[in-house]
Amino acid sequence: MTTEKQQPDVIFVGNKPPMSYVLAIITAFSTGDIKDITLKARGQAITTAVDVAEIARSRFIKELKVTKIAIGTTEMPPREGENKARMVSTIEITLVK
Amino acid sequence: MTTEKQQPDVIFVGNKPPMSYVLAIITAFSTGDIKDITLKARGQAITTAVDVAEIARSRFIKELKVTKIAIGTTEMPPREGENKARMVSTIEITLVK
């Protein structure tokens, strides 16, 4: 193992099943020098991000702590055929081992 | 106006459109002695709760602040035809004016 930090400390949560992201968290914590990981999600994936944090904490990494949760709004480009930008909610959940 | 506290300071967010809950927040803050309101949601409504907080803050009550966000897990009774309890994620968002 090199001392170079290669693992990302941000995981973008999208529309895969929650367990894909839980696995990414477990892998990142077990292979790197990482002490904290931030989950980022927007729109419907916000619920998935909360599921991921809860599953990781309750079933896999008992010492995991949620140290910060922030919500916000971001502008997304209009959908095809529409001409108005959409405002989408976001969440960031920071997990520390 | 009496000094009795009649407005609820918890709003349960479900599957209505976000604006219904935004309106409930505006009404609660404008009619009562309430300084803070907690939005509670579970499952897919978590995304709606975040939308509600963001819409209320960015479009209607500029001085609104998110002072606390907590996530958790709760057990729900099994769906009809199933016999296993389901674990569902929850969120609580506290807003202070």
C-alpha cells in the first residue's frame, strides 16, 4: 500500500441499489487511509443516500457515525423539450469511522 | 390570540405535493408563537421533506434556518401477504425562524 491517497472520499449516490453504495463505503474504509466519506445525492436519490448511510451504520460498520448532514438546492439543465432550468434538492451526509 | 400553544410543531411529510407542507409551515409560523418546526418523513417521502425545507427557505421565509437534521431507521409492519417487518429510513429536519 502506498501512502498516496487514491480512494475518493466522496461517493455520488444515484439510482443503483443501496447495497452498491454500501459496498463502496466498506471498500473505501477498508483499503485506504480514509477516516471520513461524504455521500452526495440529489432528487429521488436523496432517499437512497439516507438508506445507504443507515444500512452501512446499522448492519456493517458499527462504529460509523454521521457527523454532518447538509441539504441544499442545485440548478439542473432543462429536460429535453422544456426550456426552464429545474431546481433540484441535494443532500450531503458525512460518515466518520 | 391566546398564549396557549395550539399549533403543532411537528409536520409529518407524506405523499402530498411539497407545496401542501410548505403552506403548513407558513401557516404555523404566521399564526402561532412557534419558533421552530420539525419535519418528519420516512421512505420515499424523505426527498419530499428536503424539497419542502428548501422551497420554504429559498422562496417564502428567507430568515428560515435549518438547525438540525437527523436520520434514523424505523421498523414498519409487513406488507399484506408478507411476513417480515421492513426497515425504513427516516429523517427529521428542524427549521427555526
